[in-house]
Amino acid sequence: MRNGRGRVTLPSQKDFLNETKELMERWGADAIRDSDGTKLDDDIKQLDAKIYTTYFVARGHNDFAEKHMEECQQLYLMSQFNTAHNEELKIDFMKGYFEEQLKPDYVHDPKVYWEVIDRTTGKVVDIDNWSVNKQDNSVTITNAIPWHEYTVSFLVYAIWDPTQMYNHITNDWGDTPHDIPFDVRQPNSNKYMKDYLSQWLKENPDTDVVRFTTFFYHFTLVFNNLGKEKFVDWFGYGASVSVAALDAFEKEKGYRLRPEDIVDQGYYNTSFRIPTKAFLDYMDFVQKFVAEEARKLVDIVHESGKEAMMFLGDNWIGTEPYGEYFKNIGLDAVVGSVGGGATLRMIADIPHVRYTEGRFLPYFFPDTFYEGNNPVIEANENWLTARRAILRNPVDRIGYGGYLSLAYKFPDFVSYIESVTDEFREIYDTIHGVEPYSGLKVAILNSWGKLRTWQTHMVAHALWYKQIYSYLGILESLSGADVDVVFISFDDVINNGVPDDVDVIINAGDAGTAFSGGHYWTNEKLVTTIRSWIYNGGGFIGVGEPTAYQHEGHYFQLATALGVDKELGFSLSTDKYFVTPVNEHFITKDSQSFDFGEGMKNIYALSEKTEILEYSDGEVHLASGSFGQGRTVYIAGLPYSEENTRLLMRSLYYAAQKEEAFYRWHSSNIYCEVHVYPAIGKAAIVNNSMEEQTTMIYNGQGKAKEVKLAPSEIRWEVFSDEGEFADRD
Amino acid sequence: MRNGRGRVTLPSQKDFLNETKELMERWGADAIRDSDGTKLDDDIKQLDAKIYTTYFVARGHNDFAEKHMEECQQLYLMSQFNTAHNEELKIDFMKGYFEEQLKPDYVHDPKVYWEVIDRTTGKVVDIDNWSVNKQDNSVTITNAIPWHEYTVSFLVYAIWDPTQMYNHITNDWGDTPHDIPFDVRQPNSNKYMKDYLSQWLKENPDTDVVRFTTFFYHFTLVFNNLGKEKFVDWFGYGASVSVAALDAFEKEKGYRLRPEDIVDQGYYNTSFRIPTKAFLDYMDFVQKFVAEEARKLVDIVHESGKEAMMFLGDNWIGTEPYGEYFKNIGLDAVVGSVGGGATLRMIADIPHVRYTEGRFLPYFFPDTFYEGNNPVIEANENWLTARRAILRNPVDRIGYGGYLSLAYKFPDFVSYIESVTDEFREIYDTIHGVEPYSGLKVAILNSWGKLRTWQTHMVAHALWYKQIYSYLGILESLSGADVDVVFISFDDVINNGVPDDVDVIINAGDAGTAFSGGHYWTNEKLVTTIRSWIYNGGGFIGVGEPTAYQHEGHYFQLATALGVDKELGFSLSTDKYFVTPVNEHFITKDSQSFDFGEGMKNIYALSEKTEILEYSDGEVHLASGSFGQGRTVYIAGLPYSEENTRLLMRSLYYAAQKEEAFYRWHSSNIYCEVHVYPAIGKAAIVNNSMEEQTTMIYNGQGKAKEVKLAPSEIRWEVFSDEGEFADRD
Ligand SMILES: [Mg+2]
Ligand SMILES: [Mg+2]
Ligand SMILES: [Mg+2]
């Protein structure tokens, strides 16, 4: 079935006109884009399609940048830890850093902008007790305390754009000049960005959509002395720091930041760190400024009659799509890379834009498109995980990236994407703007709340890390589930309580991280608000080390409600009697076996009231309990899988005491799901797997029928007001 | 070979004269003891043997105790955590406790001696805001803060001796009266104890050795409402607390203890808790008092011409054999239960007594001595682990306990013990008083130091706990190894530095426990002392979470020296390049595979300098490194086994930079060891396994010979001054 045309963006490249036409036709594409390293020919630009052109704001203009090296972007860095062996300690502070990327800032006085810290005591070393040697990039401390460790926090100029640096090194671009990033906060750069954009818009009349990649400040990506990644934080605000920014911050917020407010013991305020007041202020300051400046560029684009689209990545720092200032930018669209359901929702849920677009995988690059490999598999997996989320909230467009010529060599792939684009349009046309059925509302509770909507537990965008996958599974599971999801912060709860319509709160993460909450759990208001909310009927799910902070006889501060705590060694003398799992439980009804990912050690049940659902290796990994009128569930970890999605869903409906609602629009087979759209009387029954599945499907009234679904199938059903399925037409 | 007679104690019982004689002869016993539940007949007491008689000081005299219930022993207990739902909260503080054991103390004013604590804030509730109802054992708080959690710390009388209670319940003793423990600190009890002892000594002329079981205060053992163990701490000082003790403490130390100083959030200052100043003061206060009072009893025993022996267990609290006051007690001997090498050394190393005795396993009880079971296996295992330690420092005597009549029914067992007793005497006669060869000196560093010599990481004496076995293995390995072992505390290091003769320091334990050290690792003096000591050539081995305390950019405060740290989530953004184990290393030369027990998650190498020895599951579990002139080793966990003993020995010799010394008196086969006694020119080659073993044995000069050893064999070798083995005569 061909669903016509539209909502699809095709990458193209030089000398590829006819094939581009053919694929446009087959995939129904109505937009064409360039990609990193590809430029579009004029004849392609004349095709019946919107033309997206990638636009770099703060790099790619070395003619300008080289003349204004003092307007280069900056970073605060921390040296390695150095042990004093006597009273004099010389620190080679650039040791381990990539000199092609980073150059110490000697323009501004180190005594004003740098900090030497005694890391044994945490005290700042008096500026009279250290000096800088600019010849060999060293700091020498006099009056050091022997055997203390010291670090230097220092400002550098970032003289190479990290994305271009990565591509340059990875692809061995040899003599290609290094893109120098310049800073919108500086007068010449600020003017240049606008002037050049105006000029560029005139020179690119065929461009319909300016695809900003992105605005001003790149996420933190620092290389080491061997030219390899040393530090990467997709949320890092490092590159937005500069002397000018620090001065402006002081003016705006009324106090001065210390280098340590940015350097943060070398952790650089990653999103795993519980944000300090100073860092939150700094983020706010940057967001406001970025929105203002980005707005000016967007206005210029709009004045030229074109659309402004932002790529969610690269120089996106400060744009914060879920932040307070994002709406001020006035963008038409956001496009981002879709790694699965959670990243799709991260894009699709962005407010204040006319449309969103997901760039699907695989990227048309030789690492996937090589002889002997079947790129259909990756595409199919990507589509199945994204489709779950699309069925909850569709992006408005999908697209691809890379070398179209590569994809073209794989006819099965071309044909598979043809079916995907059709399926996408059918879904979109059916459910766009229609609210999907939700059985309950869940709030993810952490230090960040709304700002990190669908962005929790991430380091570098969508990469696998040992310490995160057992938590990221929660988001991935939720992204395509029949529940509403909101993200709330501890401060939200402290200031405003738990939102009225929330059924279940999830607190998930390793102890001490921003996601678990660390010292927040000694906040009396937070603890009592959540505790009373549960007691009065709320549902609470803790994953990993929820509410963890050793204080007054508990490690989990909501241990009494959760019915479990973690043994740190202090309560070994107290007998742990409760080790026997219950025979049967709503939560585990579909579980054959369990995969808690990294799991959690030494969790034990506090009393006979705790319903132990899984106990092995002398530990509880899954438990539920009641607290007053409310219910709680503990899960040791939840990597993404169909099994764990089902486990989480059952946990949510159990915690919310809506077990019967769980069986509304229910699939007995965990590889299948039912997405329901009451307003249009339609339901989509999906097979999320690449094998044929048979399942009982329960309609909204408790009636069931057996359905056999082809691999990856989506089947639309019409149902009557009484919830009866009609036959499929 | 029969080594004659002596150094062996036999339990006996009623109506068992002839068999006792026979076993005395076969085992060469020169002492006979009674056991719990057995009494000796007069004719047995006339045998040619010393007679040990168990003597209870503070229980077993209900005629007296019932008349002086106000002199009953006391305990501080903490109620469960109770959540306030409104401003009034009624707490059933005895909930979960065993009313046959514990009775609230209403004699002394609760408003003076009890404490109600808001566990959400840690604040003490004003005494005006709560009241006690003695009828139903409840405390009612008025002006409670809704949704805060509250506990009551309250004094009880302990009306049933815990050991008798345990035996009573376990063996279903029915109407047998409950032994009431009375308190030496009370005037009548104090007098009664002395008077009764004097009288008893007169009435028991055949007793040669008064076996105190033990003195005044039982280790903490509290039962729950179902009559089962609820809290057990072999080191717990709970039962030494009383109103009288609190008052005396104030007089002696100049300040008053709070109930919380004892209750400790419900953790009751177990030895896993980093001891507070107040608790250390309290321990000191109790030790001094116990030593004074015990001395009086010992003096009475001595005046009667008998010996005073103390059982290391039961009412041993305050005796602290490695404490400052122990020598003042003036005991002749200590006897304790031998669970393996570490517990043997715990007994054998006790100073200030004329002799020590180990009570070996199995105990002659029906749980081992039943038809179809072979008690030789347990005895053999017990003997092999203990023998390693005996070869380092022998106890002066060995013995057994329980029902001799049971053992008598197992002729193979009788015959095996015959060989054990002979072997023990041969070892003792050969090496007693002879210093064994040590290749190096190791210091175990924790919060307790010398006081907990061979007593670290224990909960209930010698029981297996999931959270301790990975650390106890260190002690067990060391107990029979050719190294000197000392136990030093953080305060020792802070005040006096590292002792001159120490080659290697071991810091082992879970983060935050007294054994790892918690906040001690922010102590500037401690950190710099150890750091400089390593840098100048010291060896440091960290096991589990050594030096762990999140502070200024490190979790392991000696991370820079150790070359590893633990990822808590804060440094995920920093690339971890170092994941490749070295090809070959001195430490792992005998390792086929690894068993780190509970292991440790998320350990990573800090730099290319770290020698990774084992890397799996994306984590480092074994690594070594150098720091200045010194060396460090990290081990994730070390449960006891022959493999891990070898791993630890190699780690020690590597850290000490004495690799060549490791091969002195070396066995190539890990199941065999060589114990050397230079002063007498003898060596014992032992097979620690129950299978035949072949091994190369290296003498002190690097020469080797192949040796085949029978299962469990010990073979004595004579060697010349040049270190040549002579033939065995
Ligand atoms: Mg459903
Ligand atoms: Mg006699
Ligand atoms: Mg040796």
C-alpha cells in the first residue's frame, strides 16, 4: 500500500540527481538535505522538495576567526592531581590535554581567573603562593604542604571545533584547516554571525530550511594528548564559559563564579552531579543569553522567508528545548537523531515548534553499508523501537543522513525504507493530534525534572555505558507505553508538592547521583511530601538506589515505605528474616526469568509486610509493599527489553492500584502492544518483534480475541463505542 | 607414632568413667572438663587429670536474682521507626522484642533516661512532648511533625541470660527456670558474686581450673517477639549499660552519655561502625571496670590454689584480651573456640596469660554426630586450617566439647583425633617458643587497630555473612602465612606514624565501615602519612573499597597511589582507556582463575601506569601500581582459599618489593606450605589439603627438591646452616 508522499527527508549529494529522484519517488520524500561532508548540486536543489541546508553559526569561518583569536571560545579545565613531595610543586597543567584543541589563556590574568586547589583539604591556595610559567605551561606552588594533592583550574582557548576535530581525526582529513570556534558573546563574532547569515541567505535562494547545526556552544568534548576523546558530556556547559561570560554573569546574578563552580573537582557538573545553586544559575544565565542571540538569527532567517530548524546536538548548549527560554528562540522545527523510543520522545515532545523531525538509523556510512552486511536489520530494529514511541507521540517527519549513494547500493534496504516511510505516514495521518489512551500518569523524579525530559542517565548521546543501561531501560520502556510521563524535580516537589494527576513516582539511579538525589533526601519537606503522598494512596517505584543517603538509621530514606533497604555493613547484626518470595504476584505474572542489568547488591526486606518477588544471591532484587493507602515497588535495575517493559508496566499499574486497567487494551504476548485512540475509535495492534507473534488482544471492555501478527506488523482496528473491535476494513 | 600425653582437654559426662579413661589414654588427655549441660561424676574427678569446671558468674543463681530484680542487667533498645500521620503518634516501643527476655525499666524515670528522636531531622524530641504509658508499653508523642519518623530509645531490664535463653529455646527445655542475669555493678550482686565463688571453691575441691564462662556482661543478643534471634553482635557492649553505669561514667569521664551514644540509630555501635569518641570512652570505662572486678574473682580463685581460665565468648564483654586492661585481670589462661586459622590466632596471640587453649570442632553434638555422617571430615578440615595458624603461633592446649559419649560411637573419629592430638603435641614440642621465619611484616589498618586483633569483619563469632567473607579471607590467609601480622588503627597512624618495621599496609572493607575507614580518609594527617610512607617505599594493599570517601574528586582517597578508583557516576564523562591486563605478572603467576567473592563493581584504572591484572565485566578486580618508591595492589575481594592465600602472599611480597624472598622456603604447589624455624634449623612441610600432593620445595638458598606429601601430611625437615635440607630422620 502506498500512502503517498511527504514527511520524509532524504540526504543527497553531488552527481546523484537521477537516483535521488528515484528514491524521492519510492520513499515519498518531500525534502532533501545535505549532510556533513556532502553538498547538494544545483539541479538537485531544483527538485520538487524543500531544501534543508546545514548551517554552522560559530565555526567554519577561519578567515574571520583567525583575525579574532581573542574571540575564540573558552573552557575551564582542571589539571591532573599532583602530589607535593616537598614545599615546591611544579604542575604541568596541560598534561594529558590535546594542544591542537586547547591553548592556555594567558591574555587574562591567571591570578584572577585561575584557581589552585589543595585537594587534600579542599582549600584554595593563596595566589601569592603560586606562579605561572607561560613558556612550559606550568604552575609552581611554593609553600605547598608535602603529600597534599593539588590541582590547577585554568582557562584555555578552544581553538578547534570538537565535531570537526572528531571527523577530521577519524577520517584523516590531513591538511584540512581546523575550524576555529568563535564566541557569540564577543562583539566581532556576534556581528559577524548575523552579517554572514544575512549574506548567506541571499547567496542560497534555493534553501528552504536553514538547518542550524547548531548555534553557539558545543557540548563538552575534550581530547587527550593522543588526539582521542578524553571527556565527553552531551549536556556539558563547559564551552560556554569565558571571561566575558563570567563578567556578565556577575553583573546579572550579583555574584561572581569561582572556577570551581565550573570545574567541580574535575566532574564538570555532568548531569549525574546534583546541580549546585551556582551551576543552576549559570545554566539559566547561558540559556537566557543563547535564546536571545539565537532568536536574532532565527529572525533573520524568517525575514528571508525561510524556515529555521535546529539540530538537537553539537552546538546545542543553552538551547535546552525543555527549558524556560526555548520558546523565545522562535524556531520552526527541531531535528534530532533517533536511537530508540526515548530519543524519539525527546524530540517529539519538544514544545514551541511547528514540527519535529527524527533522523533515523542507520546513518548511510560505510560502517553499516559495507558488502556482506544487511543494513535492513539495524533499520528494522531502529524502526520498531521508535515506532512504539511514535504511536504515543509522533515526530512530524522522519529522515535519513549520510551518503545516499551508499544506501542506493542496497536494494533490500531501499525497499525496506519504502515500507517504513509508508507506514510512518499511515500512522501519522491516523493519529497526529489525537491523544492516545493512557492508563495512568507517571512522574520521573530527580534533581533535573522537566529540563531533562527524556534525557536522564545519559552521558554521550545514546551511547551504552555500564553504569546507565540499567536505568535507561526505564525511559525506553516508558517511551512507547500506554502511560503519560512527566519529569519532575525535587525542587518542584519541595515547592509545589506532587502534581495532582500523578499516579506513580519513579526515583531511579545510583546513590549520590542527581537521578537518585543524594543529600536531597535529607530535605524534610521532600521526604515528608513524598511519604504522605504515598501513604494517602500514591504509587512509588524505586530502581537501583532510590532515595539513598545514609542518615539516621536508614540508607534509603523512604525505606519504611519501600519495605527494603540496602545493607552497607552497619546493620549486619540485625537478623534479616525475610527472604522468601511470594508464590504469585500481579507484577511477575508474565515473567519467566529476570534481568536486572547491573542489579544492586545487598538489598534486604525490612519486614514481613514486604512482598519479595525475586530473591537470589542472598539479596532482594524485586519487591513490592504497601504503605498506608499507597503502594511501592523496588526494582534492582531495568535494562530495556520486552520482558522488562512488561515488568515495569505491571509495576506501574500495581503501584497505582489500577490492576484491572492494565488488562484494558492488553496483549497477552509481551512482544505485542495495543495503542488506543479513543477519540477516533481506532487501535493499533503492533508486533514489536521481528518474528511472527500470536497473542490474545483484550479490548477496552475485557473481551479478547486471538490475533496472529506478521513480523513487525502494525494492524489498525476500528472499535465501536462499546469497545468492540470491528473487523478490519 | 605416639607423642605421649598432655596438652589435651577432654569433655566428659555422667556415667562414662571407663570410656573416659580409654579416651584419655588414646588422646593423651591431661585435663577433663564439663560442658554446657554435662556434669562430671566424682569418680571422673579423681582421674589423673586436671579438672576444669565451668563457672557462671552473673547467672544461674535465681534464688539470689529474684530477690534483687532491681539489680538485673540492662540494655538500651531502639523501637521500630514510626511514621507520624498527624500531630499525635503512639509508639508501641516493645514491638518486635521478646517480652520473656526484656522488660521496660520503669524504675528509673524515662524522662531522664529515655530519648525520643525525630529520625527525619535527627533532633531529640523535647521531653514535654511525649509521655509513657506503662500499662501498654507505649510512648505517645504530642506535637509530632506529620510524616516525620520517630523512634524511642528506652532502657529495659534483661531478665533472661541470652546463652541460656538460646539453649533453652533451641532444646525445648520447657519449665526449666530462666537464668536471670545480675549486674556486678550493683552492691548485692557484686557481693554475692564474690561470696558465692568463695563458697563454691570450697565445695569443689576437685576442681583445678575454674573455667569462667565468662564474667559479667554477655555480648549483645536480643530476641524478637517470636523468640528468635533479632540482633547479635559478638562485640556488642549493650548489656553492660545500666543506670548505674551511666552515672558512674559521668563521674569518671566528666560528661554524660546520651542514649543515642549507645543506641546509635539502631546500629548499636557494631564493630562495623566507625567508633565515636563517646563510644570509645564508654568501652574504655567498661573495660577498666570489668578488669577490676574480674581481678577480684581471679584473686579469690588463686587464693584457693586453683587456676582461673576465661572462655573467650559469652559474657566476655569488657575483657578485651587485646585491650589495655586485660593484663590486670591476672588470668592464668584463655580458652576459645577454633573455627579456623584466624580464630586460632585470635586465641593464641592473646598476651598476659600463661597458656591458651583452643576448643576444636566439631563439637560433640547430634548435629554432627548422627548415623550416616562422618565427623572426621569436619575435624580434618578444622585441623588443617587451624594447623597453619598453629605453625605460626601455637595455642598451648587443644580440647573438645560436648558429649563424649556421642564421639565414642564413631571409632574412626576417635582414631582420627588420636592422630591429631599426637600431631599437635609433636608440633608444640618442636616449635613452642621458637620464632617462625617471616618474610615481611604486614599491618592491618582500620578504625580499631590492636583492640580487634584477628577480630575484624566479624558479626557473630565465625559465622558466614555475605558481606564479610570476602574480607575475612584476608585474615584466614594471613593466620598461617610466613608473615608477621599487626593490627594498627587510624589514630595510631595519625599519632605515631606507620611503625618502622611494617612492610605492607592492608586496608580492606566496604566504604563507610570501620574497616575501610569512612571519614577518617579526609583526615589530612592520616592521608599524608600513608601517602608519603608509600611514596618512600612502603607497600599498600587495598581490598574492596579501601580509603573510600567521596571528597574533592576522588572516591578512594589514595586513588593516585592505588592507580584505581571506583566510578560512582560522577566521572562517567571521563574516558576510561585502561582496560587491558598485563600479560604476565609476579602476583598472578600461580593463578588459574580468580574468585573475588562478592567482588566490587565499577573499579577502573586511572592511568596507563596501573598494571591491570584482572579485568572482566568492564571492571578492574585486581591491579598493581607504583607510587614513588612504593608499590600498591588493589584486590576486589579475597574469600579464603588456597588460591587466594597464594594471591595475597604474592601481592604482599610484590608490594614489599621482596619478590625474591617469596621464593625462599617456597612450595610450588599452592596446597602445600613451608613453615621454617631458623633458630632450631627445622622446617615443617605441610599438605593443607585432604588429597596427596606433589610439590617442589625451595629451601632458603634457592635450591629445590620434589616432595610427595600424603593427604594432610606434615613432614619435618632438618636443614643445615647453609639452608640445605638434611634427610628426614
Ligand atoms: Mg495496555
Ligand atoms: Mg585431680
Ligand atoms: Mg614462603
